[in-house]
Amino acid sequence: MSDDCTYNLQVVFQHDDTLPVPSDPETQCNPANQPPQLAEDGLPYFASRWFYQQVSEEIKSATGIDNISIDWNPCGHPPADIYTAPHYDVHFYKVSPEYRRCMTCAKGPRGPSCDPTPGSQTTPSGIGA
């Protein structure tokens, strides 16, 4: 920690070569297919894989960040034709993963994100998403 309140946060990770990558995205990534096609890890290809990492108490007290999640999206996610390639998302959370699991919302068709369609949310936490 420096006297000028400037902080540097470094996140280091290594890609896991066993994470699924669709060989036929048109079929494997289509959430309309029921039952969905499952990847080798037993989850639908279009489901994100979340990997939470708790931050130190020093980082939490200085920033309010509770944890960081590096999420693998084998099929990407909406909006279409922008983020639909396999990629990672990095998210910084001020609440615990346990608290986030209590938050409910109507999901969009391509994974764990809340559906942004106007009027699609009916729960208090979904409306606030």
C-alpha cells in the first residue's frame, strides 16, 4: 500500500485446456435444443463456468471488493455477433458468492445472465438487476 492511495491489483491465471469448446456451435450452443447438448463436464455448452477467488482482507478493506470471478463462456453470450465466441469474463464483486446465489431473476435464453428484455423480471432482486 502506498501513501498516495494508489493500488495495483494483479490477477494471474492459467487457461484450463480441459474446459469445453464447442465443435459445432450452431447445435451445441443453441439453448432451444431440449435437452441441451452437454459438454464433457456435464453442463450444457451454453452454460458459463464460474471460478471465484476470494481477495485478501487488505484488498477488501481498501476497495470493498469481496471476490473476483473469472468465468469461461464456451458459447459466449449476448449480444449476438459481438460476444458469441468462446471467451473469459472477469467480474469483481462486492458481495459474496453465497449472497449472489440468493439473488433471483428470470434468465435469458443463453445462460446465467438476467434477461434484459423489458418486463421480463418479476422478483425484487430481478427487477433490481
